[in-house]
Amino acid sequence: MSASTALMAAAEGGIIGDGRTGSYLALGAGLLGLAIGWAARARAGGRTGTARIGGVSAIAAGAAGTILAVLHAATAGGGPGTGNGLVGAILAIPLGLGAVLLGRRTLTRHHRAGRSPV
């Protein structure tokens, strides 16, 4: 199974569940990315090495959530209120983008504090 096939299956709800499963996955990934990014940003000024890892993890989780949300919104049949998860997918897009931006800001703050960017 290729990566694009797996993403399409996850966005459409996969084999399990109803049409909302894809939007729930996207919402979960976006919220997870925001939580990781927020925790890493709090540590970015300190001496711990977890800020860089947290920033990169927040970017990865946010990007995955955004991609899943866009795929689900593009493949959802019907409109809002039909039970296909379209509203959840639309709400997951800014959550994922917020996680990406928060992760990037964490990496920038980590770099300015004198750590190497690599």
C-alpha cells in the first residue's frame, strides 16, 4: 500500500467507522501538534534539547493533520450537517496549520537562544 493510498483511505474514514473518522483523525493530529508545540515552546528558552525535537514533532503532526483534513474535505460527499465529517475537516485545517506555525516559531526561538539549527 502506497503512502497516497493510505492517506486517501484515512481521509475517507478507512474501512472502519463512518465518514467522520477521517475528520476525527485530522482533528486529533492537529490538537496533538498544538499540544506538542505549546510544550516545546515553553522549553525553547531553557537548556533542554527537547525544544528542537518538540518543534519538529509539532510541524510533522500539524502537517499530517492538515493533509488529512484537506483530503477528507475534498472527498466528503454532501454538505455540512449530513454526517460525513465535513465540518470537522474544515475545523481541522486551521488546527493543523496552527501546529505547523507554532512548531516553526519554537524552532526559531530555539535557534535565537544560541542553539544550533541542525
